[in-house]
Amino acid sequence: NAGVMQNPRHLVRRRGQEARLRCSPMKGHSHVYWYRQLPEEGLKFMVYLQKENIIDESGMPKERFSAEFPKEGPSILRIQQVVRGDSAAYFCASSPTLGLEETQYFGPGTRLLVL
Amino acid sequence: AQKITQTQPGMFVQEKEAVTLDCTYDTSDPSYGLFWYKQPSSGEMIFLIYQGSYDQQNATEGRYSLNFQKARKSANLVISASQLGDSAMYFCAMRVSGYALNFGKGTSLLVTP
């Protein structure tokens, strides 16, 4: 059973370009979460999605950031017009159900570097 | 507000010794879950152990155990018989409701021969 997959693992963008980060959840998992990790920090929640629905995007910046989880294909985190402050590791996690005790399984992350 | 505090930025332990990584939390909600994750230098986040607020016993998973002291709002991770491969960042996280995990800043553990 493959784990959560993310690609690319590393992404370099110049200021003003777009970054697209992909996440394929574990098989059988319909709940997807995105987190951001700044250097020397813990992970910060960004957004929670189910298939075709954004459930909670309270942790996502209001501008330039968007996320989707289409009926077919991976979840996408999109950052438009990137700035240097967007440089971080972006992690995707998935879970089969929702609940306090439900473990979220993380992908390997995408390291975004904005030049 | 929910908050997770890990006060030890870095820890050293000798191989085969036990080590305790501290985690305190703050929430007024009686129902919550506590998680520990390991992040080795390769960067992935690996789930280690879970403790529910209503669990009567401390959680254990192999060499990992969670010292849960509810009145003190602490959920310390104990690693027994440390191995060189345990060298990593360790994050404590809490979920109060819904889905978002709230992470601490982490503790860097170095296991020495």
C-alpha cells in the first residue's frame, strides 16, 4: 500500500512565477490536508479538502494561494506570483476518515525555494 | 486558544539510554488527541504514537511510550533504548476538534555512540 505521494520533491521558482504542488493521498483515503513548514518551525495547517470540496481553508493566505482536490487526480496546491517568503516545505497528509483519534499520514513534502 | 509547547530545542542521549522529550499543551476542551511525529534529516514526517484525552492508560508503541499527565497538561514522549537512527526532529501535535493538527516547534534529538 503506497504512502502519500507528493511531487515534485524540490521546486525552484523565481519571484512572480507560479508553483503547483501535487499530492496523491494513500489508497482509500478521501481526506487531504496541506501544511506548511517554515525553517526552524513546526507545521502549520493550511487547508483541508475532500473530493471536489474545500472544507476548511482558514490557514491559507487569502491571496495567491488556492487548493483543489478534483474527482479524478491528485490534490493541487497552487501558489501564484510567488514571493521569497513562500519558501518553505509544503506537506500533504491524508486520512481515511475524520475523527479526533484519526492519524494523518504525511507525504515526503515539497521543498519550495523562491529566488 | 490551543497551544503546544516544546521547551527543549535540542537534546543529546547516548545510544541504548532512554530519553524523554517534553510536550505541554493548552486547551479548555475536554476532548482532544495528542500525537508525536518524527522528522529525520530526509524530511518526511513519520507518525509515532497517539494518546486520546479520555484514554485511561499511557500509549505505547514498541520503544515509544507517552507519559500522559492530564492534570499537568503534559504529554512527554519516552524513547527507550535509543538507537543512532532515532536522531531526528520530534514534533508534538494536538487536535481538539475537526481535523487540523496544531504542532509544536519541535525538539532536535541527537543520539551519540
